[in-house]
Amino acid sequence: MAREAVSSATGVMIVAERYFRLLEVANILGVSPKTVKRWVKEGVLFAVHVPRTRFWRIPESALRRLFGDTQWEFMKEQYLRQRQQQQRQPWGWHRLPQQQGGSQEG
């Protein structure tokens, strides 16, 4: 979400917008990072190149234009909820052996 502030010196409103990495957008949309990069190259999705790097950032406004406010908020919230659940899991939880109930073979 964009943050707004008014400069006391000039009285000009400054809007700070949230920018997403290509990988974040790919994860939110459930597509490959290559797909997002292709959309940027084809002009489907607007992105800003970070000077003197190989990185691109996608402004939230571009995603809202492409998907609509409601759809974008839904996808973003769903992704953030999923990420939050993953962070709650203890490290390496997926590597723990499954407990088998009842009988032992041997």
C-alpha cells in the first residue's frame, strides 16, 4: 500500500509506493519468475530497473492495474498468509520422521 507524506518545506505530497521483486510477484501469482520477466519484456507488466544492477522491481500500482484492486489484494493476502504459516514451522520440520502408530516390524 502506498504511504503518503507532505513535505513541510515545499508543501508537496510525496507518495512512497511498495515495490516487489520478480520472485515475490512470481510466488504471489503462482507462476515462474521467467514468466514474470517475459511479461515485463513484452510490456504486459511495468517494472523499474535498479541502476547498476541486474535487478528489476515491480510497483504495486502496476500489479493493481493488471489484476484490479480486489483481485490483487486477494492474491497478496493469500500469499502473505501462506508465508506466515511457513515461518511458524520450526526449522527442518519437514525432515522429521513420521511417527508410526501401533506395530513395529522386525
